[in-house]
Amino acid sequence: MRTAGPALIAAALLACSAPASTFAAGPDSDRRAFSMTVLVDGAPAPEYAARGRVYVEALRGRDFSVRLYNPGPDRAAVALSVDGRNVLDAKRTSAKDASKWILGPGQSLDVPGWQISGQTSRRFFFTETARSYAKWLGDTSNVGTIEAVFYRERRTPTAGIATKAVPKDEPELRVEEAQGLGGGVEGGVPGESPSVSAEVRVRGEAPSAKPSTSASAETPARRESDTFAATGIGARTDFSVEWIAFDQEPQPAATLALRYEFREQLVRLGVLPREREGLAVREHARGFAPEYAPDPDGRR
């Protein structure tokens, strides 16, 4: 969990079946902080601080979601990007101008994937760069990053925002479009076009993209980079949004960033310790120890 300030009390982030959950702010609410957490199978992924960054391990083929949390007494807008792309419209903009999720006071939200329409999201999952959504979009220069930028609300509302539709007995969670309604992925919305859907619907199949160079012209470094971790666009899930009014403060209240890599790369970067394996393990083998031979029947 990445926090912008003191550590957040874990009880504030209870998982539930609904996309959002709330908790009542207590007297110590001023000590809580904006947070972003990567969830794999509903549990927070372990985080590793190294090299001036915070890393999480990408588990190849596994779905993940991103939990956002607003601890404050007022609404907050959150610009969320994965692999350098806004998860709402896949655009590359500044955080200030990006479409945003709107969280109520003391509210958390689990973002499951890329928002391809007003009713549907397609799940995030860890995959190789060569099979990623970024590759399909034609720009892999920012893969391996997840960033959330939080803005507090100003008192004067303006038009042009979106929100997650939830039943009346559940809290609202919202999305802002900073430059009016509409949007969608540049060049079309994957999943809405039959040809695109056929290419990227099945897990494990790489979305098609025209390479800038032929395979024979690729350098070993480039071929290696295509095996690094990135985020795919997976199965559809219901996740509806609607537009509301929200006026954000001009400066962000917090910026939280994570890097993710497969274990092999985390070891190479020195983030995780190198495990002894192969011949290195065999070199530490010994012939004798002060023990008797074990009895399969449990008797000696």
C-alpha cells in the first residue's frame, strides 16, 4: 500500500463484494492518508522499498486491481494511470487534465481494469510487454508503472464529471472528465469493435499491433524488453459510470507511484535477494551429518 503520509490503519481497507466500501472516520482521521494498493486475488501485494522507489512483484497471468482510498472529510478526485495510460480512456495527458475517479469522504474503491464503456471494464492482468495493452496501443515507453494523483475538491462545483453508479444504500464513487463528456480509447474503444474483441478477448493471446521494425532487425535488448512485465486487457466485468459535477483544486494533494516487475527482474535490480539454485546449491552439499537413517514406519 502506498500512502501519502503516515501509515493508514489497515481496518479502513476492508474488502467487500461491492466495488466500493466506506468506514466511519474517527477522532484520529487526521492521521490517515491517501493510499493506493495493488490487490492480487483480493489481497494486498507485498511491497518492497528499494532504489528510491516502491516495487511489487508482477505474477504472470494473474488478474489485479488497484484500490484507492480517500481518508478526508471531503470528496477527492483521483487520476489513475497504468503503464502511463489513464485507465478511464487510455489517453496520455497531465494528471491535472486527466479523467478522474471521485471518492467520497472515507471511501475506498477497487478499480478492476480498463474502462471501455459507461457500463463495462476489462480486467487488468500481468503479462509480458509483447502481449500487453500498451503494445497494442503502440507505446510501451511507460510500462511497469502505476500512479495515482489525488486532488481535493474546491467548494464551487462545475459541470463535466463522471461517477460510478451504485445502489442507493451504497456510497457513491465517481469519475471526472476534465475536458467535457465523452472520451474513450484513442482510435476506438477496444472491446466495442468486433475485430478488436476477437484479438484481445482470450487470455494469453497477444493483442495485434504492427511492429515498427521487422523481427529480424530487432536487437537482443529489444527482444528482452518484450518479456518484461506489463498490463494486459482481460475479461469484461460490469462496472458502470455516470457523469457528475466536481471542481478540483489546482494542485494535487498527493502523488503515489509503484513499479512492478517479474521476480527475475526484481532480483536483477537488487530489490529481492538472489536465491541460491542449480550448481550454486549443489556446491554447499555435504556428505555426513550426525543422524540415523529415517524409518518410513516412524520407528527407530
